[in-house]
Amino acid sequence: MIKRGDYQGKPVISLMRKEDDKFPFTFGLAKAKLILENIEEIKAFVAEAEQAK
């Protein structure tokens, strides 16, 4: 589930496992851009970590 909002007048997005998630992963534009710039490395990290299980 995704929720959009604002924090101190700036846009943020929250990623939640379920609607009443106590600890959503919330970030703004700068971190969103950083994630997109490094998406391939993040995908590689997930694949490696899942193989190590």
C-alpha cells in the first residue's frame, strides 16, 4: 500500500505493508531520486540477500 502526503509543506510518499502499518517507510523527493539513481544496485542487493538465506 502506498500513501502520499506532505511533511512541513514538502511531498512525501509512505510505503506500507498494510493499511494500519505502525512503521511505514516514508521518504521525500531527494531520497526518492537517490533510490531511482541506484535501483539496479538495490535489485542486486535483494537478489544476493535472498540467495544467502
